[in-house]
Amino acid sequence: GAVVSQHPSWVICKSGTSVKIECRSLDFQATTMFWYRQFPKQSLMLMATSNEGSKATYEQGVEKDKFLINHASLTLSTLTVTSAHPEDSSFYICSARSITTSPNSYNEQFFGPGTRLTVL
Amino acid sequence: SQQGEEDPQALSIQEGENATMNCSYKTSINNLQWYRQNSGRGLVHLILIRSNEREKHSGRLRVTLDTSKKSSSLLITASRAADTASYFCATDYGNNRLAFGKGNQVVVIP
């Protein structure tokens, strides 16, 4: 159980276009999803926390107008990279936290397989 | 935000040997987690150790935590070629947000 999928798994786009990445929890409901970015041979950096039915919370230095997050249902969060540029090329990974996780439990997050974005 | 930070190592070992990697962090924690990432893939949760625990085992994995030194280690015993991956530690810096360390790339040679 606890499977998280991402779509697409990879995407190549031209500079200036917008790209939408989907993150789905397949067999559980997720009130909270997280979006990370990972550059080659580097670690994951948290971009934002996506909460179902409310606005996302962005980490310092992440442009909310650049990276639009929508968490419209308990199983789907989307990240839209607007007006993408080559420097946005990266590996984007989402994770989801189960709705059944009690507030005092440890941080049980399940990660998606990632989306490789290449902006030409 | 706090960052778990591993010693920047790339380990290359023979199958059957043990692999040890370390992680340090900056602030107080409730728990520390280790993840594995195969090349170009997502993360797989390996093990979590709570701040009141000093050592934890899971199969061939052994994790230690020294809160006085703000450090943790991950030991993989009897390594296999399938253990080839990058390993990250992560700490929660509030509201379930994870801060990941730089990662250790482990190559197990058959």
C-alpha cells in the first residue's frame, strides 16, 4: 500500500512554456503533500507544502507565482512550473502524508517516483 | 531550516562488505530518518529512529543516534549489488517538513 504516482515521469519543453506535474496518492488519502526539487548529484530541497483545500505554504526563496500548486482533492496535488526556463530543469519529487496519520505520529511520508523536467 | 548533513562520501565496496555512512544535524530533533534513492527515482523510507533511541535495527540495517553529538550513522551489513543507491538522512524541522542531507552514493561491486 501507500503508493504515490507522478505524471509525467519526464517532460521536455521549450523555454517560456508552462508545465504541469501531477502527484497522486493511489491507495490512500493525503491531506498534505510536499513538493521537492533535486538538482543532479544534490539533495532534495523542499519547495512547498500543499494542503488539501487551502493555499500552499512555500519555503523561503521559492517563488509562489513561478511554481503554482493546487491540491484540489485528497488524492491529487499539481505543481505548475510557469514560464519555464532552463534553470528550472530539475528532478521534481512529491511526497504524500496519509490522512490516517495521527498528529503525534512520526512523519510518515510516501514519495513519488519523480518527474524529470528539461527546459530547452 | 535545519539540514541533516552527511559527510560527503562516495563509497565503493565489494559485495558482502559492510557500508557505513554518517549524518549530522544542527538543531534538536524528534526523530531522524534514513532514505534510499536509486538513480533517477523517488525515495524509499528505510528506517526511523526516535530521539530517545540510541540504536535501531531493521534487517541488514543498523542505525545509531547520538543526540549529544547531533549525529547518526547508517550501517548496511553484508552488502548486495542491489544496495547500490544514494542514501539520505532527513530531519523534521516543523510541520512535517523534511530537511535532507547531501546524501551518500554507495556502489556495491558484485
